[in-house]
Amino acid sequence: MKPNDYNAEHIEKKWQKYWEENNLYRTEDSVDGKENYYTLSEFSYPSGNLHVGHWYAFAVPDIFARYKRMLGYNVLYPMGFDSFGLPAENAAIKHGKDPRKWTYDNMEYMKGQLRNMGASFDWSRTLATSNPDYYTWTQWMFTEFYKHDLVKRDITKVNWCENDKTILANEQVVAGTCERCGYDVVQKDMAQWMFKITDFADELHDDLDTLDWDESIKQSQREWIGRKEGSIIPFKIQESEVYDINTGPGDDAYRKGAPIIERNNVVVIIEHPEKDEFLCAKWKQVDWQGFVTGGIEEGQTIEETALAEVREETGYQNPEIVKVHDQSSHGLFWHVVKEENRQANYRIVHVKLKDLEQVERSKEEQAIADFLWIPRTEVNDFLKREDMKYPWRVVSRSNRVFGEYKENSKKRDTVKVILRNEKGEILVMLTSGGEMDLPGGGLDDGESIQECAIRELKEETGYTNIRFIQKIGHNRTYSHHAPSNTYCDCNISIVLCELEDYELSSKNISKDEPDTKETWMRPEAMIQNFVTNPVYKDAPKGWVEQYLNHLYSQISVFTTRADTLYGATYLVLAPEHDMVQNLKPQMTNWNEVESYLEKTQKKSDLDRQQSKEKTGVQLKGIEAINPATGKAISVWIADYVLAHFGTGAVMAVPAHDERDCEFAIKYNLPFRFVCLPSAGEQGNSRPLITSGENAFIQAAGTTEKKGSQEHINAEWNAMYDLLGTLPDGVLPEGKRFCCSNTGKMINSPAKNDNYSQSGIINGKTTEEAKKIITAAVDGKMTKTYRLRDWGISRQRYWGCPIPMVYDPDGNPHPVPKEHLPWTLPDDVDFTPDGTAPLSRSEELKKRTEEIFGEGWTPEVDTMDAFVDSSWYFYRYLDSSNSKRFAGEQAIKSWMPVDMYFGGAEHTTMHLLYSRFWTKALHKLGLVDHNEPYTGRLNRGLILGPDGAKMSKSKGNVIDPDEVVSHVGADTVRMYLSFIGPYNEPGNYPWDPNGVVGIRRFLDRVWRVAENLSDTTSKEITSELHQTIKKVREDIERLKLNTAISSMMSLINSIEKGDGIAQNEFDELLKLLAPFAPHITEELWMRTHDASIHLQSFPEPDTSKIVSVMKVLPIQINGKVRSQIVIEEGESNEELHNRITQMNDVQKWIEGKEVVKCIHVPGKIINLVVK
């Protein structure tokens, strides 16, 4: 290499050292006369080596930061490390390395690589999330959120990797396996600490409108939040019309040829007076288990027969009727004792014994069967036979008795109220006696249950806007009434009410009532606190939830299309829906259902949503009632329905929903049409009718503007003709189609009385019909969200310890601030065994007991790494502050972030979590803003030279260090800027020839510097200022590739012309400085004393721009239609706007989409339209 040749390696090391020694990029919180500008790139995980993706993430935004700095802003561009995470722990397990040492060694190595990039990071503010001085504030904010009810602990389903023995996010599960290790992932119920991000769902959704982000980013977040406005529609579950109590014809138990004797019988389910057990019979003459049965004699009622059979067959003398069920069952069988075929029609009767008084059974009865008391949970196993599918909801509806009976107890009718808000949360009342209880009280003389419930709620809670729903059950409770010092025998009616708003007026609380403190929580969490009332100490877990299910007789469905309720022909539940297990005893195909449940457990939510093929299983023996038509419809489970979306149940309307249509076609389920789509000038779709085959009617655009409505009506009339020939309006297989658009409700009785019964909404629009039908079926309008609370518990070592401890009774308490940071212990075995590694630390256990007392235990899970990255941008502002996570003045000076660069993969996780975090801090008064980032830009992806994603196994990984060693960091920086527009995320293959081309360009810049002229021509001066104008515009829009193109064009002109003088060349160097900081610093400092990066960015002098006008033809789809006079340097965007406004162009593009504007400079412009 010649002495004056461009030696990138030497120059870059020289100036990197100079910048570091002179603290060139150290940023003060304020500088007189300069406005602060916070530029941020997502910080990196210290994996050990920078790859091309890191360069694309950091070096290109550095160009923008340098540009803003030269514009006169006080720019902060910091860098740190997201240093907690699973890879470090995996390395510790695999290689026996300490994860702390592995992480910090990698960080030091990567810092050197980042410096070699030439980025203008302020390293004085650097941080690592695994540093105790960082995570002490992560922990402090967690405890503050906990104190302000933004954190909860709950049981939730999680993705569990059997190999890594830890919870995975949905995004870490691919095709049912762990993305990192490839092992199967299963769904598992686990206790988790959770941030209540759903409390901010509306803010997170609505505040997107205030952000200057690309619409695609905002839309992704809206979809992740998934706010939908719709209706909750109740569907009652109908017990099967027939329960096959015994085997049917053809079985050995039925004797062919013998006469069939028909009898009306009872089946009696007998409940123990005190225990949760039921009396079951084990017949001696046959291998058969069941309940008491008997025939109804002439003149005898069902109730009389049931009570008589109990006394006769079991000897128990004091049964009482709980309920006679409406449904009947039948069985055809051989009666062993009577030796005859029986066709038995059964009525099911539920009785409960008042006591255990029993007389000796007759010898005849003793010879027939033995009777055993079987616990509720074991009855199904005891019955054994698959054909014994009794309606176990009958058993589950039995009264519960709590407390211990005392003699001379005063009988009292009372009410307990389950008061639910729109989120499904329950009001729990803390009484002055320190007990958690439901609101309620005794009925006054002449007072109804409803009147008592409303009165007690007003007196005890102050809430007045209450809607009484219904009585949903009752209990019997023996308790001590402290104010009157009497023992009570309370018959308690359990009622369900809904809170219509959240206004609590303390003046409405009766002065005669004890002070109360209301707390909202989910039903599952409520039970754990509710048992503090000694009356309910023996209450089984979940008994309140059972009542909330309306005695298992109702499923609530959320829908955005209540207008199509008449067209609902089946119901689909999420496999995890509580009702699936509740209805198990009624199902005749439980084995099939159970197998499907097991398969679903192995799929993540993401896999279930993305699966192309819809699968499901019918719950045979179960039917629901369509509340609009009154008709029974089948009930299914399908994995595409998720339990935590909406209510976990959907009404399926295959005629008006494509997903339901696919499912219905696959399983041959009925279609009913109830909505005519909008079309013509008022709509955007038309039906596509295809006779003889399945078809979707989708948004397909209108026909010609004139006559389109008539065209559609004609097609729909053809449909009516088809439907009019079919019973119940059900289309046969092979002629099914779907229209998913909205419009007016169809008056089908005018065509066919069996087609639909939507008379009350006939002729109404979709939106009108939604409200009418919702009210008509006792539903309610509401909103639901896809967003779930954020579970952060991880069974890992290398993460931020959750700062919670548990007292000897198991109650959680936050670690006080004086004991923070709550540090990671060192005595930990990392070998996965399904438990959290911290649970094996003796040091942590000892520390906890020394601080809090004997019997206290530490939380052993660590936090999700997304927690650490949710607030790191605050810590950069004041990274050495030991008193606060960041000083108030520093926050006011810098926040919110002006421009945040990052990956598209973080749009719906990190971006959403960090927005929540800022809103939570704002709610607590810790920051003065409620959004963390004013601007956001997602970058694209650099692919391998073969166009595939870089992978070691494919051998297409590019090592940036190796490339830098050959061509220099400036070349790599500029190539990554030139590879494609940074403001339009795309996938860009690495092109070695492109890298060489950029290096040649820098070589040419070097040669121009070596051969400067004494003067600069007017033409070069004009082009220089045109280039300045263009580069400024392009950098502002982050179209860095076109900015580089214009500088390349300028160098071409300089080389072809008479060269360029020093003054004008200095302006060119300043233009190039943000892109290639090393070479420009070297060339600048030959004639100047202060760094080029401290100079002002050039401004164009329009007086020096010589306008060059050209006339170019305009083609539209390849045909010349007009021409235009353009000015040299005019951008494509400016040209596009001018051309599309021209009258003689508009007539060719009216009503069409301009797909592309192609400008061949100096030759032609072509518009591609369709």
C-alpha cells in the first residue's frame, strides 16, 4: 500500500482512540442553546459476538444520531446490555460455566466490537440489567406496583419446556416444541406472579393514536390488545333428552324374542346428610353398579315413588326431595330378578337424607344389592360402565352445609350476593371482625330475595347501580351471630348481581353497618381469602365459581355479531373451558374428548391460532339452546378457540363467518342465512354463488356502479329459491356458502317459514340488530380483550430475583427497600429438575430467616427478562444514581425518547410491556408522561448471500469482524445503509459485490481529497447544494440509501469535471461524516483543529442551484399518455404527486390503483396502475 493510500484499519483505530480519550460523545443533561434529542437503539443480549444484525441495529441508527448532533441538538445515544436470560444459564449447564462470568466476559468482548463500529455511544451511561445497582430498581418498582395493586399472584396455564424446565413465551414455541432446544412443550397450570397490564388495555389501545409511529406498528399492537366491542349472549345447556342407563338391543343383557314390558321408573340419587358422598348400589346377581331405582305404581307420584324406594331398598327412613328433574331417560334391558325384557322410562330424582336413621333391610333386598357411600369425586369411577352417563350436574347442584349445628339455633332466611363487575371480578368484603365475606344479610318481613340483595349491597358497600340477575343456588350455614350472641341456622339464597358502574358513594353506607373495605379480585383468587371466614373453613375450593356458572346450566358467549344469533347452528368451547370438565359425566364420548384435550395441551396459543386445518370434537350428549330460536344446537370443543379470548366460547354462524364455515363443512354441520350483505354504492362486497360446490362469499369489490344492487338481488333471489325448497333452511352438503359481510337482516318468513325466525330484527341494519337481539335474550353489550395479564415468573437462576417473601402461613410480603437489592445467591445447582434453581439455595433460605424470622421463606422464581428491558431507557438518564431509578430532572430533560430503533419482532411484546411500564409509573406519579417513545422505527432483516436467513447450519453467516478487517468499518456502515431503505422494513440479502462497491466509493472520495482543485465550477457547486438538500431530506426520512446514491452521483460529476476546491469539499465531507465517521475525520483534520463531528451539518444555498429543466414523456402501463417538465433533482415522491394531479393523467388512472411510479432519470416516467 502506498503511503497516501486509504488505510481503513489504521485510520479507524486512530480516531476511535481519539474520540474516547477526548470524551467526544459524552452527553450532558443540558447544554445552553441546544435542544435535547434522545435517540435509542434496542440494547443487546451479550451472546458473545456481534453479528451483522447487530451492526444493522446499531451502526445505521448511529448515522441518524450523528446527523442530529450536527444539526445542533444535544443528542443522547447510549448503549448497554440486556444481560439476564436463559442462554447464560444453558451455557452454565452445558459447559459447567458460571453464568455471571460467562455473561460479563461476553460483555467486555462485545464492548470492544461496538467501539470498532465507530458508533457515537455515550459509554459513561452504560448499564447491564444483571448489575445489582440496576436490578435493585427493577425490584423496587415491582414492590411499588404490588403495593398499588398492579401485581398479583394467580394460577394460569403456561407453556412448559420439559427439557429446559421453564416457562416459555408463545413466541418461543414453534410447532409445539421449544424454539431453543427442540423438545416438546406442554400446557401446564402454574402459580405465577403477574403484572396487571389489562388494567391499562384501553389506554394502551387509545393512546396509539397520539404516537407518530408507522401505522403498521400501531395496528400490530391494536391486534395484540384485541379490543372488541360486542355482546355477551347466554346459552343454556340442555341435559340430553335421553340418558342410556342400560344397554340397548343386541346386547347380551337383552333377550331377543321375549316380550318387552314397558314401565315408568325413577332413578334416585341419594346424598349423605353431612358428607359430600352419594349412596350407590352394587348388585350381587350381575356385575353392575348404579343408583336406587324402582317402578312407579298406578296412582303414585314420582316423589312418592322415590321416597318409598329409598326406604324400602336402603332402609334409610328420612329422605327429603331436593329436585325432580324435567329430563327423562330410558333403557332397554333384561331384568334379572323378574326375568323379563324391560323398556324403562326413567325420571331422575335427587334426594338428601335428613339423618342416618336406618331400619334393617329385608332379606330379599339384601340378596339383590349392597349399598356403599361413595365420595362425590369417585362416583364415576365406581359406576365403571360407559353406558352409565347420569347427569352429574344433578349431584353438583346439591346444597352445601357449612359450620357446626348448635341446639336451639335460630332459623333465619338470608341472602349472600355474588356481585360481579364487567371484568368478571367479584366483590369481597373485609368486615370489622377481620373476616373476608360476601355482602348479604337476613330477609326482613315481607321482603323478597331480590329486594334484600339490593338493600344489603347499598347498606354494606355503598354501591347503588346494581342489576339483579337471578338466584343461582343456596347453602345451609350454622354460625354464631356476634351482635346478638345467638346461633343461627341460616337458609342462604345465593344470588348473582352485576355492578353497572363503579361509583361508590360513602354516604350511602349505613351507619349501622361495620366499616367495610371492598377489594375486587378474580373468583379463583377470592376463594383463598374467603376461607378466612371460619364459617366457610371447610368449603371446597371453587364452590363460588360453581354458582357463577349458573349451576352449570349456562355458557356465556362473546360475539361481535349478535345480529347473526338466529344463524348460530352450533357452539364451540375452548378445550380448557371449565364447562368441559363440568359436563364430563353427561358426555357419551369422554375418551375421544380426553384424547383431544391431551393433544391440545401440546400446542401453544400461537400454534393453535396459526393452524390452517380446523379440528374439533363434538361433546356428545350435550346440547345448548339458541336463545333466539329456542332450538337445541350441538356443542363442540376446538383448539382454535382459546379460553382467555372473550369468554372462551363462541357461537358458530357458518353462513356468515369463514372460520365457522370451514369447520361446519368439515363436520357436516348446518348453515342458516340471516343477513343480506351490503353492496352497490353502499357496500363493498357481492355474493359469489357457485352451485354444486362449497364457496365463500367474500369481499370481492362491486360490479359496475350502476345496477350492482339489482345484480346482487338477483343472485340472492336465486339463493332464496334454493333455500325455499329445503327444510329448516339448511343447505345440503355440496351447496354451502358463506357471506361474512354486514347488511340488513333477512325476513325469511316471507320466503320460507322454516328459514329463520328473525322477525324482531327483520329489515334492521347489522348495528341496529345487535342491540335489539342482545336485549331480547337478556344479554349485555360489553368489550373484551385479547390481551392477558403478563406472567413474569420463570424457573431460572440467571434472572432478577422476585423480591417477595412468605410468612409461616404462606402469605406473600414485599421485601422492604432497605433490603434491596435482593441479590442472587451463589450456592445454586443449575441442573434442571423441574423446580426453580433458587429453591435449592441454602444461603437464600438462611438470609430470609435471618431478616424476617423463623419459618419465613423466599420466592424462588426469577423475573421474565422482558421486565428488565421495560424501563432501561430511564436508567440511561442517570445510571449512577443510588437514590432513585433516575433523577426527576433528568427524566424531564430527556423523556420521552424521540426516536426508538428496533426489531419488528418486538412490536407486540417489548414495546407493549414498556408502554405499560411507563403508564404504571405515571399512575404512581413517578414520571410526568404516559408514553415512553415519541417515534418508533422497525428495521428489516439482513439475509445470507443465498437469500435465506443466516444460520450456521446453512453456512451463510457473515462475520462482520472479518469483513471489517478487509474493507473497514466505514464501508460496512455505509453498505448496510445502502442495502435498502431503512424506513421500510424488508429482507435484504448480503451482497459481497455491493460491499466492494461501497469500498470503491470511499477510495474515490480519498482520491478526490488527494487531488483538490483551486476552484469549483458553477455546475459542481450547483450539484453540491442539490445534494445537500437531498441528503438532508433523505436522512430525515431515513431513506439513507438514496442519500448515499446522491453523494455517489456528486463524486461521479467531480471526477468527470474539473474537480472541487477545499471549501466545497469540506461541505461534502460534512455530508458524508455521519455515514463514514473515520475517513471523514481523517480528511477533515488535515486542515482543521476541531473534529468534523462537532461541526454543523451543511445547509443548501438555493441561490447557487442552477435549475436544469427537462421534458419527459409520461407512460401509463407502457403507453405514452402525456409529458411533463421536470427540474433536475426533483424527487420521485414530488414527481408522483405532481403527475397524479395532472388532468390529462387523472382520466387514465381514475378508479384505479397506482402501484408504482418508475422514473428513469432524464429519459421517461412510467406509472404502473391496476
